[in-house]
Amino acid sequence: MRLVQWKQYPQCLPEESGLYLVNWKLNNIYSNVLSFFDSNTKKWYDCYDRGKIIDGINAFNPYKVVPFI
């Protein structure tokens, strides 16, 4: 198990597009969710619906999540 210091968003951006574990604030509740970051648009998207932009991201785990196939 490795300890990870999460990076603050929007001060820091992921280096590449992909799935990341993010800290998301919705209705004054913080939760960890999986989100897709697009490096071309510099926006976070719902990992299941790439047409839905997610607002309220305040930090992200810098290591990409690699899905099992």
C-alpha cells in the first residue's frame, strides 16, 4: 500500500487524460468518486457518461485508475 498526497484542483491538473479518483463536493457532502479527465478540454466528466461535466471537484489522486479488462 502506498501513501498518496492528493493534488488540489484547479491549481494542479492531471498530466494526461484518463480515469482518476477525485474528491467531489455535492450538496455540501464530500465523496470520493471515479471521474474521467479530458486533457484537451481540461474538464472532469462522469466516468459513465462522457457527455456530463462534473463540477465541484476540489482534489484528485494523481495516479490514473487502470480498468481491468
